[in-house]
Amino acid sequence: MGVEPKIAHASNSAGIVNGIGTDLDMVRCGITMYGIAPSSDVDLKDFDYRPALSIYSTITYIKRICAGESVSYGATFTAKKDMKVATISFGYADGYPRDLSNRGYVLIHGNKCNILGRICMDQTIVDVSEVKDVKIGDRVVILGKSENSVITVDELTKSSNTFSYEFICGINKRVPRLYYCKDEYIGKKDYIRDLYTVI
């Protein structure tokens, strides 16, 4: 055909893990760079892959609600007992799948806190009734580890009827990126702040 490519590659993340097509000039490691398996058919347990992506937010508001009161759009959640609820600043505009409404959870101080009602554009409401000493400003783990508890990408995607690539690609640019190397902070990319700084 007269085509002489300078670089040849045929292996993606699954190929790398399975040793297929890795004998050419390069490989396309993609999602495995984050320590995430490309599909449920690929097992990373035998390899030294570790999750390299965490998503955090914070509590912006705490309120007590009474039995019979509802929260969020459409009143799809109604409290069966008195509860303490918290608003967190992370919603579907940030890339949080709406399918997690009334079924997903976050981690606060290692505690599993269920999502209550619909996930909103900028916010999500969670149950913090059992979280000791919870306060505004506390860290919320959307994805990653909190004390001895973990939320994985696989867990999030199975609960939200999506898959790992879609979830990762869906994290909006308005979510600031903080970069670490061996637990040492090395930099930050804040697309929205940078945009308005230029304007």
C-alpha cells in the first residue's frame, strides 16, 4: 500500500495486562495509568496496579430533618425518622452520575453515608446521622479511601449503570485537578480559574 508508519502499536490497556501486542513500538496504556481495569474481564490483582485517582468534596451545609420531610428535587426521598443530613458541593455537572440518586453513597470520616434524593447539578444531599462530630468543611470522599473504607470506580460504575471509561471521561473540567507523586503534592490544574484569569 506504500504506507510505512514510523510507529506501530496494537495494544491497549487490556492488551498490556494480557501481554498481547506489546512487541511493537509502543502501547496505549490509557485507563490503566489510573490503576483502573479496562473491564470486568481484566483482573489487575496479579499486577502492581494501584488506584491513582481520588475525588474529594466538602460538606457545605448540615441540617436536621423530621420524619415525613423530603429532600431534593421531586421529593423522591422522604425521611422515615428524624435525621441529620449534609449538603456536599458535588453534582451531576461535576460528573456525578444521576443514577446514583437514592442508591449511591459517599464516605465521611470512614462512614458510609447514603445519598438522599436526586443528585442535583451542583450539590448532593447525604445522610450523616451516624457520623460523629460531623461539621461543615469536613472532607467527603466521592471516590477513593477514607480511613478503612474505600469506594472504587468499579463500585461506582456498577451502581450507576455506566462503565469506567465513561465515568472518568465525564469528570468535568470545573473539578480542580491536584497532582501528587509518591504522596508529595506537585501541582494543580484549575481550568475554570485559569479561564477567568485569562479573561
